[in-house]
Amino acid sequence: MELSKRLAAIAGLVTERAVVADVGTDHGYVPIYLVETGKCERAIAMDVNQGPLDRAFMHIREHKLEKRIEIRLSDGLKSLRKGEADTVIAAGMGGGLIIRILEESKETAESIREFILQPQSEIHKVRAYLSRNGFCLTEEKMAEEENKFYPMMKLVHGEEPAYTELELYYGRKLLAGRDQTLRRFLIKEEKRLEGIYQGIKEQPGEAVKLRRWEIRTELMRIRQALALYR
């Protein structure tokens, strides 16, 4: 099983020999890769919809891994029992959904050793939630694939210092390590926002005025982050 760059980066964060629960598994590619390569003993492929589970099972059967990868219909972690998994992966979904999944299954989440999260949106809100609720960042990556950027993180239970604003938006360890993929993302975003701003800078109206303020605020953050690379 050959994974995309995004999925390979996610799989690379998993601790070896762990039992993995992949929430929102879709095609089941990550559990198949982890078990097939021997990185993990067993896995549970979970999804809230039957269609993705059927696709995942088809791929699992093609790889003859039915005895080592279980499929399970589940809304987030609700069908996962305490002690069944060491690692939870939640990737390719909105940040608000990841927060809801963790919030609605706190007791189960407390039994999990490590979490690998890849929010597609509102990542600053996810980081703020994790910081407030006893999650400690151990590793952080950003993958670039087909001109899109995917930040992801590995966490365990524990306490850590409060995040700065830049760390909430762009990642504590990515910034500390002067991650070059993050730098490319920041440069791309700076150019994109500058273009939007030029297109609306002369337009009237309160809504446009608010949008200009939002863009200026975001550009200021981006430039502060880029200054760390100099």
C-alpha cells in the first residue's frame, strides 16, 4: 500500500506496535498500511457512515487483513471501548468536528495513550482546545501535496505552557524548528491575501471594511511568523 504524502506523514507519527483506531477512516488506507508494514499489530477502522466502511472493508479484504483490521460504525469515539486502542487518528476533517469528537467522549479519550490529529480547518481553535484540556504536543509536521498544505500533530496527556498567538495559528514546534514547509505555506498565504486585499481596497461598505481589517490582521501575523526565519 503506497500512501499519499499527507497520509504517509500521518502514518509516520504513529508509535510502533500500537493498536490504532482510525476515526473517519474513509478508504481504510492508513490502517492497512500500518498493519501491512508491521508498524502496528491491529487496527480498528471507524466511520460514521456505512459507505466509507464498505469501501474500507473491500480494500482490507483485498490485502487479506480481515483478521487484523476491524471495521466499526461509529460517531467519533462513541463505539470505541476503554482500553481497546493505544492510538487514535482523526485526520481529514474539520477542526470543529475534531473538538466535538474529543469533547463528547472524554472518558474514552482519557484511556488513549496518543492522538494524531490533522484538522482541515480552524486549527488554531483545535490547538487552543487541546491546550485547555490537558493535551501535550510531542511532535508536529506539515505535509505539502498538490499545492495544498496539511498541518498535523501528535499529542499525549499532560500539561504544557500556554500557546502564543503565533503558535496557535502556525504550530509551536513548526515555528521552533523553522519548518520549511510551513515557510512555503506562509509565503503562499501572504501572496494570496495581498491579492485579495488589492482587489477590495477601494470598495465601499461596512462588510468590505471588516474584511480588509481581517486581511490586514492575518497578514500581520504571517509576517511576524516569517520574521522568525530571517
